[in-house]
Amino acid sequence: MEKKEILTSELQKEFNKCSRCGTCMAHCPLYEATGMEAFVCRGKLELLTKIEKGEIAWTDKLAEIFSTCLLCGGCHYGCPNGVSGEKIIQLARKNMVETRGLGPIKKGVFQHLLNNNGTLNKAGKLMYLSSKFKVRPLMRSLGILKLFPKNLYDLEKMVPAFPKKNFRQLMADKLPQKELSNPRYTVAYFTGCVTQLMNPQVGVAIVDLLTANNVKIILPEQGCCGMPALANGDYKNGLDLVRKNVESFQKEKVDYIITDCASCLGAWEEYPEYLQDESVKELTDKVMDINRFLIEVLDVHFEPQLADGEKPIKVTYHDPCHLKRTPGGKTCPRELLKRLAPKYEFVEMKFADSCCGSAGSFMITHYDVANKIGEKKYKAARESGANIVTSACPTCIMHLADGLQEDKNIEVKHVVELAASCLPKEQQTKIK
């Protein structure tokens, strides 16, 4: 077997810093859930050494081991030597894809679905129609879905009913009506796939919050942030999406680029590295999570009132992995929730900053493991006594909603949905 050069020179330095101490085990949600050291960073790096030396080659078993990683960064931030385990594993996946190719489902999703907005929107419309005409429940009750590959069967259980109109369709008529004569700021909104197709109410909440605070919103042409493809080692399609987004957003003169998705934020922050172009940093430095923008830039305040006899609604918060380590990533969502009193009462839950197991597409490809990781979070949410669990990541929200679906007294929502509900009625957009 021939030797392979898998890592860049910078990541090779990171790789060489690993002393195999095993501290990463204490910070790995996968190890906590499965007890399997092969899934831990140390185990993967040991295997990667043998792959690079040509002592072993990619096999189905090795591919499964390297695909079983959340890329949550827990090993990196828990490592005494600061080894960037998640980046090393991602490059290993890139080599794996270059060597073995992509499976047909991932190839179809990354190459033909996420890389084509027209196809993606048609898929969303098809999903809406299947919900409207009860196709999905019928297929489920007849057992037809069990004939599909397991990850598609699990995905169908997790995905909520699609709305009639996606976010951009909802805003086609409404956004021009919200034009401001002298705005405080002009922002470009990167919506991400889930808000665009599945949860347009999150995008509408953001538009209401920003226009209520005299901020102009632009919706540039955009696609998937590229993270699903990149995280799975498909750099060809992932980088294509990155380039398209950069080119589109560079055309706009804006003060900030905001997003409601922690994963999209994490992807944008790494665009200069992915493209190996530091000039892109001028653009990506403008990217900011919506919660941070509302608190640190706009300093929003609310005056929600309780009706006579009405009690505050208890709400708790889950930290997305790709947000909690960014500036204001832990404090701003909590501060925003606290400013919604007395309508909402914020309560902290145990293990709020532990990974819930979603990790974007991981909850689809490894549904059972993702749920095992999430069990601790589901239990903590219940014990908090909260009526609403909030987060700032659409895929975390989807995963938590799936894990808590039997708890009829608990809703799962994006933080901005609660914030927008505290605006005066005349400033709230009603979605039909």
C-alpha cells in the first residue's frame, strides 16, 4: 500500500501535538454514549497514522468509524495541547471520499439537491403536498416507509410538516412593504436551508424584530452554506456552494450579515480557510448570529405585559456546539430570553452546553446514536420544568423536538420566535 498525504502542513503540526493522553475521551459525547474508543479522537488519529503510512486502507469499517463523529469540537477545546481533532477528521473524510467516492444518497443530496435551489424548492413543495394530502402518515401506517433505507425512514419521522410557502415566498410581497427611509443599519440575511424551507416562521420573526428596530434587510441570492457536504468530505460540491455564496454576498453593501443558524455561522467563519483566500475575511467578519446582533448591536428591549391572572411561561435554553464558543454565543441568547420577562421566565437546565447529538446531518446518518446522546438533554429539559425549550440552531431544534415529541406539554422553538412574540401586535406578521 502506498503512503498518503492527507493533512495540510498546518494540520500535520496539530496532528503531531497529540500525545495520545486520552483526555478527549472525557469530552466526547460519542464515548459517553457508546463507550467505544474507536469513535474518540485519539482512536481515530491512531488509525489515521496507519492509513497515512499505507499500513491499512479504507474499508467499510474504517469509513463507518470516521463518519461517526459529531465534529462538535469537544475534543479540541478539552485537549491540553489544543489539537484540532474535528478539522483533522474532516480532512480524513475528504481523503476517504476521494478514495472511495460518495454513496448514492449523499451524492444525490449534495450534488443535485443542496447545489440547486430550484430542485430544493421543488422538493419542499413536494413535501408540503405529501403532508397536506396525508401521504406520509399513510405510507407510515402501511409500513411502506420501512422499505426505504433506514436513514431515510428515520429522517421522515424527524422532519416536520412543510409549510405551503417557503420563507422567500412569504417575504416576496411583505419585505418591500417594510422599506425604511432612514435605517440604522442594513443587513444581509443568510437564512440557511431549514429556515428557508421548513421553518419560515423563524425568518419572519427576524424580519419583524429587525424592522421594528429600524434595520433594513436584504435577501441576497444564496444556497446551502456548504457545511453538510464539507463535513461529509465532499469538498467538490461543498466548495462550489461556498464560492457561490461569497460571490453573491460580495455584491451587497451591508453593515452586517446575520444568520439564525449556528452551523451556518460556523461554516461562514471558515470560508476564508476553505477558499484559502484571506481577502474573503473582509466579508466574513461581518457575519453575526442574530441573538448577538439583537443584544450587542441593537440592544433591544421589550415591554411584554401579563394579563390579569396570567402566569409567566417557563423557558429554558440549549447551547448549540457551533455557537457557544463564538463571541457572545453563550451569553446573548440567554440575555435576550431574560429581556422577555415577565411574559417568559428563563430557567437554566442541567447540561445546557452539552451536545444534543444533532450535528447537522449526523442525526440523519446515525439516528440511534444521536438519540442516545440526546437522552441526557431530553431528561434535563423535562426536569427544568420549562414549557418551552429554545435554541439557536435549526437542526438542534429539529432533533430536540423529535426527542421530546411524546412530551405534549413541551414545545421547542427558536429564541427569536419568543422575542418576536413580545413585539406590539401591529409589528408582528401573521402567517396564513
